[in-house]
Amino acid sequence: MRLSILPLVNHRESQFVAVGDHLVSMALRLAKLATIFERDRTFSEPVNWPTTIFMVAFHVGAIAALFFFTWKALALALVLWWVAGSLGIGMGYHRLLTHRGYKTPKWLEYFLTVCGTLALEGGPIGWVATHRVHHQNTDKEGDPHSPQEGGLWAHIGWIMTGKTIQNPSRELLCFVPDLRKDKFHVWISKWHWLPLTVIGLAVFAMGGWPLLLWGIFFRTVIGLHSTWLVNSATHMWGSQRFSTGDMSTNSFWVAMLTFGEGWHNNHHAAPQSARHGLAWYELDLNWYGIVALQRLGLAWNIKLPQLKPARETRVVIPARAAKANTAASDTLQ
């Protein structure tokens, strides 16, 4: 009888050991996660309550949209997502206003700027100034949203805690002398919330809660997180084609969510280039939009990446070549 009990006892002991090992493993993972959050700057800065409450409200609205689904509401959300994310942020705020990667008639520049305000990412002066600071101090002290200070900080913490830069301070204004001279950009930077409010009221009048929740709340939240992934994910995960001296990477998934902005390592290698997707498989819808404008005669002086000798002042050596030979003969600027 004892011999028949021993295997059962040993089996139970092994089960207890396995459960114990599993609990220890989970505890270590939680401790590691807690350590990561402890180092994240988000938790050492005061909460910006007006911004935080506003963002929470929009996320609640996005969740509520799931209970008001209609195909018409989804179609509206997709159209406004493209208008705000591609025409507004990608082609307008980023490649046109920030880096001046191409030129357009003033009326079209203003139209793309208004589209950008629909993304709920602030006015052009604040957005452009922040992004220019980011390029000047990428992943170093002074970068507004580097994962060096925590992944959560780079994604959303820098907006919801600490010193908010939605309303640009004097120290940021020196980065946008071109926009400060333009009366329209000064005006729309102050009243950037107005176009989204007008469209929100219009869609609510046309289709009630489904159109409002999907076309404004759900679409805006998806667009915000897509843009924030460029700040966080494409400085944490992905591949590097060029050794740019920072943590920027290329990410297919982020590129798909942002209409081409996820080819971030390519962008940091040649910031003023209007084209971010360099290979045939790097889909860049924002670039295709600029090409369409060019063929319509609405875009010119388009800047593209060019191969230049390594002795140029601003050198960016392809990552693989840099490892094999620091004296690589070609570089992308």
C-alpha cells in the first residue's frame, strides 16, 4: 500500500514545486515591470489635470463608440482619420511646415494646416516647435519625448504630466520664426480647437451619437495613439537601416497606422526629405499624396534623399556598413 502512495505524493510535490516556480517567475516579472515604471519620468512629474481629464474623456467616448456602431459612422471615421492623419499631420504639420520638404500655394498650406488641427494635437506653432526640438536633441537631454526617460513618458506621459507644451512657451517660439511671421498660423494656433468643434457639431446634427462618437472620439483617439507610437515605438523597437546616432527605427505597423510616418529611421537620416519610404516595399501614403499634388501642379521644390560623399559635414552611414567599415564611401543625408 505504501508503495502505491509514494508516486502520488511525489506527483503532488512536483505540482507544488511547479506552481511555486511559476509564482516566483510572475513575481520577478512584476518586480521588473515595477522597476521600469519607477524609472519612467511620467511618475515623477505632476499631473496636468486639464489635459488628463480631457484625454480621459475622449477615451471614454472612443469606448462608447463601440456600442453605437453603424457602417456609415465607420466610413466617416476612416475618411476623417485620413484627412487628419495623412493630409493634416503627415503631409501638413510634419513634412510641409516642420521640415519644409516641399512647397505649395499658401491656400493649400493653410488647408493642410486646418486638416492637422482635426487630429487634436494642438496648433501648428506648438506642434512644429516641439518636433524641431526633438530633431535637435533626439534621444538626448532636451528631447521632449524620448524613451530614454521611459516608454510611457515617450508615448503619452510627456503630454499628461510635467510641463505641458500644448501652449508653446517663449523658449519654444525661437524654433518657429517662419510660422510666427504668418498671421494665419498664429491665429489657427490659438484657435486650433475650433475646426474640430465645428465638424463635431455638424456630424452630430447629421447623424446623432453614432457619427459623433466614431467620427470625432474614436477616430481621434486612434489617430493620437498612432502619432504617439512614432514618438515611443519607433525609438524602441524596429530595424535601423542607417546609423543616425539615435534610437530611431523603421516600423511597418506604425507606418501603416500613420500613412508612412513609421519609416522613422529613414526620416532621421534625411529629415528634410519629403519621402520617408525609400524601398519599394516601404508603403508611404503621405509621399504618394505629395506626388499627386506635384502632378496637379500644387507641389514643387520637393526635397529627396541624395547619396553624398562621406566627407560631408552631416553624414549618416548605413548601419551595416558602419559595422563593417567606418569609412563607408556613401552616406544618405
